[in-house]
Amino acid sequence: MPLEVGQKLDGKEVEIIKSLESKTRIKDQALILLSYRLRSRSELAQRLKEKGHGLKIIESLLDEFESKGYINDSEFTKVYATHLVEKKMTGKIAVRNKFFPHNIPDNILNPIIDKLYVSNPPLDMVKSIVEKRLKMRKRTPKEKIRLVNLLKRKGFVWDEIEP
């Protein structure tokens, strides 16, 4: 609806313009967030809620973005899990904990994590972390305790750490 200088608007037209402006603003904010990195649907919804937008408009925008392929929880999970496993060398427990705020369903998360740990066995990852750590430090009992604690923080279980 084009506007002209001096044009009189009734209350209904003003509300329509405000509604369109609000939709445009939230869409712009969502696209800016997505321009930095992939995000899960839940994470994007949370960020938009923090900016003060209503749940109804957020849900409609997220449905639109999902249909256009701007957000895809499966693709997000693959990218983020790969980063955590291959770059950060994180164990299964820590990876699962990192996905908790994203509300990724188990039917999406489990196959991706299982596949990653087949190609990156936890025992090999632990061995690599230990070798890297021991290059820089001495083999003392205190350092051994520190190393075990590091591996626990990284999400490895005792069966993977003990060998």
C-alpha cells in the first residue's frame, strides 16, 4: 500500500502498517543472527524472544524460514557436532550436553553422533589429547590427576580414559 504526503490514515491502516513493520524488523534481526552462523530453531526462537518479540510472530517466521531452508536442525546438528568432535575433541557426554539447549530430538542427534564416533574413536581421541598434553608437561602423579580431570571435563567416560 503506497503512502503519499498529506494522506490521511484511519486506525485500521495504521495497525496494518505497524504489523508489517514489526514483521520486517523481526525478519531482519533473524537474518542477521543467521548470517553469523547456523542456528537451531530453538536457539533462534530464544534469541528473538530475548529481543522482545511475540511467540506467535516468531513461530510463523520460523516456519517460513524452515520451508525456505534457512534453518535446518539436522544440518545444524551435523555441523556443530562435527566441530565439537573433530576440532574440540569432545567426548559423547559433553557433546550431548552441548545440544541440550538446542532441543534437538534424539532421532536426529543419535545417528549423527554415532557416525562421528565411528570415524573418530574415543580411545584414539583420548590418546591424542594425552600425547599432546604430555609433550608440554612432566609425567608426575599430580599431572596424571590433572589429565584425568581434563578428559572428564571433555566428556569422556572412565572406560575410555583408563587404558
